Amino acid sequence: MKRALCAAILALSTLVTSPALAWDPDQLDPIDPAPVPPPPGIYLVTDTYAGDSVTRAGDVTTYSTETVHETTGSYARVLDTVGTGASSAYDGAAFNGRAVMTDGRAVAGTYYENYVPTDRGFVAVSVVFFQDDSEIARASQAARPQPSLPTPPAVSSAWPGPVTSFGPAPSFGPAPSFGPILLPGTPPAGAVTPAIDQGARPPGDTVRVPAPASVPLPDRSIEVLRGRRIALSFGGADVMAWHLVSGECVALAPLAGGPAELFVGRWDRLAPPGQAWVTRFAIAYADGTTHELVVRVAVRSPGLVE
């Protein structure tokens, strides 16, 4: 009986001290946590806030946000997207603030609220502002050198002063002979009247040469941050106009315009894994044709790390 009891105790001791059954919480990878199903409108963060950036290239100053592509277990949602100089109910709430341009206007961007999952549910912990804007320096007109215009030559007047009396008409001698006076449209004597081809275009009519075929703009693929304001241009020598046909996006400006106007919008939803949203535009060209342009949009989800 004692031998059986000792064997049982030895076996239990071996199981408890076996390293194969030991659990070390530090062995869990904090960079890739198990996703927790969030409530509607809240998404898992895959691109974290890494700082504000202001860069200058010539006269253009760009305000952007640096991110790091990683998953930390935090969640976020879009609070508000604001344009240049527009106010927001969340101004002053972001821990990183909101920059202003040289003329005093607040920069454009998007406010996000960050959450962490707890035993009591998802708890909001902070707000961050992702800036996304640019400006062009405005030089003072007074500082610019004004081009000097050449002084026009002096023109002598035929009458140096007011005329009070004309007196007798001066004599200039016999008038020179210029030959017969021809009325408009009367050919001179001995001239050969050219024959007019009845099939030819009348004088002054411009020959219209057919416009060369326009070269359609190529399709493009872009990568954007979720909720970030994005501007797309469709400029080109042959482009006359464009308009939005369809797409998974929130338009923040007119849905149609000319070659110098931008399409402005944002994407608030992630595409299915391994896929991209397809946004279609119709582009009108100078040769009278209209072609479809496809923009494939890959959406990433931003957030913050404090």
C-alpha cells in the first residue's frame, strides 16, 4: 500500500514540474494579438500614429502624418473629417493638437478616437488628429521686381498749336497722275480674271482638319488610410471633363468637373481581405469620345500609439 502511494505522489510531482506543461505569458506575441469582435463602427488598428510631419519643397509646404504598419491590439473609429480652415467639435480634444498654416487657418485632416478592449467592453482612451493638407507660399507683390516698359518714341505734331486762320490755300504744283481709279472688285485693264473652281471652298473659309485621336488616361491603383481625405486629379492635354460613375467612397466635393478640378473623397470601410475597392470615372476627351477610368483603392486602418 505504501509503495502504491509513493508511486502516485512521484507521478503527480513529475506532471507538475514538467516544462512541457509550463505557461509563460511573455511568450505571447504582442504585435499580433487575437482580434476581438468590436461593435459596429469600430475597427482593429493596423497602422499606428507615429508623428506629425511638415515638409517643404520650393513654395509648397505639405502637412502629413507618419504611420507605422503594425497591429497592437487597439481599435479606432472615425470621428470627423474637416477641410482647410473649417472648425470641428473635436478641436482641442486630440492629444497631438491640430497645426495651422502660415495664414492662420487650421490644416485639413481627420479625427480618430482610440479604444482598448477590457472586461467592461471597449473603452475610449484618446483622440488623435491625422493632418493631410498643403499650401503654396504667397510672395508679396511689392517685393517682386516690376518689369520696366520701353519709353515710346516722341511723335512730332503736325500742328504745333491751335489754328486760328488758314489763309489762302498753298499751291503744291500740278497733281501727279496715278492712272485710272479702280473701283473695289474691278480688275485692272489687261488683268486675267482667275477661274473659280466651283467645288473649292470660298475664300476665307478655314479647312477643318480632323482632330487626332485622344490617348485615354491609364487606370491606376492607390493606397489610402481609412477615413483620410484624398484628392484625385484627371488632368491631361486631351481631357475635357470627368464625372464619378460608381464606387465605395464618400464624396467631399462635386461629382464632376473639368481637367483642372479635383475629385475629393474618402473611404471609410475596409475591402474584403486581399481585395480593393473599385471606383469608376467617365473621362471625356477632345476628340469627342468618352472612356472609363478605373481607380483601385486599397484601404488601410489607422490609429494611434501613445
